[in-house]
Amino acid sequence: MAKNSLNDVCVIIAAKNAATTVAKSVRSALAQPEAAEVVVVDDGSDDATEAVARSMDDGTGRLTVARFKENRGPSAARNYALSITSSPILGVLDADDFLLPGRLQRLLSEDGWDLIADNVAFIDAEQSSTVEHEIRYFDPDPQLLDFISFIEGNISRRHARRAEIGFLKPLMRREFLQRHRLQYNETLRLGEDYDLYARALAAGARYKILRSCGYAAVVRGNSLSGSHRTIDLKRLYEADHAILAENTLPAEAAATLARHARHIRDRYELRRFLDIKNHEGLAQGLKYLLTHPSSIRPTISGVMSDKMEVFARKPSSAPTSLGGSGGIRYLLGE
């Protein structure tokens, strides 16, 4: 399709075993007039994801569905979509999420950005058909997000809800990504979005955030994004070290990124201990700690923090899958 507008958007949907959810995702993307291209990449599904996605074709010629024979991960799927499209603006939509009406138009009405994102509403699956009428109105209150604030927003703090700014789903200008040779890191299956946005900010990206809400994230206890392998944590803190090695960052920015890397490494050390304990027994887990002294502090701290969190947790209006009473939780707060 020939492009004739600088505001044409390509919506990219990487999908793995999403036959029950991808229809709503595709439909919500095609409902956005600014979506010139909607690309679904079936990442080696063993269900009917590809067929369901194709069935959503609305006859406008905007929908493309591709399929990997084997699972390659969301980064590879998104990079492939980037390689076969040409829209000047790119957006990512997870296959179990959906866009709210008018989302792209509201984002595109802003200027002065290389990446731009709005608020995310976390909902239970049962709310997906009614949530459009329940979303709270927030003044847009546009603000630029700097590198340090972004990294700090992805570090957990005890007894405080993490901002999880890496979960935002910005639109991105293709020209900026190409100029700085940025694409998704295909070694990552956890935090691949965070890593791309961090590298974009390190390269000088203007990242604008609006508090208005246009993205609905459906929370399920068995979602792929809700689980990860221990090795994925290792690769994520290694990605932080790669950013430090490849960029000359100001001292405060470098220190903040190094702190995030330590935070992820501590989570890795805890998970590594738990893996050994669960598969080989407590004695082998303790033996691992004794032979890896640097693992002792994060492991003990992590175990105690997890136990204290259970007792400190208070009822909330968040989705039930997040331990709440079934309400809506907004990523950028109430």
C-alpha cells in the first residue's frame, strides 16, 4: 500500500497461541483510521491463531498475516514485521490486549516526540466487552520522560507498587529507529520493550507520556507475559550492561542503569536458588549458596521480601489476576 501521510501507523501484533484473543486485538487496530497497516506475526503457534487473524480481514487491504514455523520470540516477530512494512510510525499491540477507540488520533495530535505513549488500563478478561464505558477520564498532562526517570520507573521498591513504565506501549518514529540502528534485541524474551526504549532514550529520544488512557491490557494468570524463565532474567541484566558498554552516559544515568542491572541480577539469583531447591532439594540449594557467596544476600532478602509482601498486601480494585477485587488498575496511577 502506498503511503501518503506522515501520520500513517503500522500496528504490529506478535502472537503465540492467541486464537481466543487475537480477533479482538486485530479488530481494535483496524478500527483506528490512522492504522494504515496491521501486521500479525504468528510466532510458531500450535493453535488456530493464524486462521483467526486472517478471518478478521476487513477488505481494506491493511491486514497482513505472517507465520513462523517455529517459535522465535516476540522480538524476532516484531523485527520481521518492521522489515516488511513501510509506515513512518510504528506501534506494538500484544495479542491479548486491545486499543481503545480514538487512541491513535489522540497520540498523533501531539508534537515534539520520537516515542509517545498513553496510560494503560489493566483489566480482567471478563471486563473486555464493557471496559470502554468504564475507563476513567484523565487530563492528558503531556510530559517528557527522561532516561533516569524511565529506568527508575522499572525498579521495584518494597511495599510500593512499581510504576512498570517499561510496560507502556509507545508509538515510535521509524526514522528515529533507523537513524540510530535500533531494533528489538532477539536474545530477550523478557523486557524486550524496556530494552528498546532504554536504548532509544540513551540515543537521545524524546519520549512523551500522556495520562489519558487508550490501551487495555488484559491480565490472565496463565499469560505468557506473566511468566518467564530464569535465563531470561540473566539476559536482561546482561542487556543493561550492554547499554552501559555501548553508550557514554552521564554519571547519574549510568549509576541508575547499573542499579537496575543489580536489581534484575538479584531477582535472577533468587530464581536460580529456587530452581535448584525445587528440582534438586534444599540441601543442593544451600550448597549452591555456599559456593556462590554473592548469591546469599539477594536470595535471603528476596525470600523475606516475598513472605512479607503476602502479609502486607491490601485489598485493591485491581484485576483479580493481580490480587485485587476485579476493578481496573491504571499503570500511571489514579
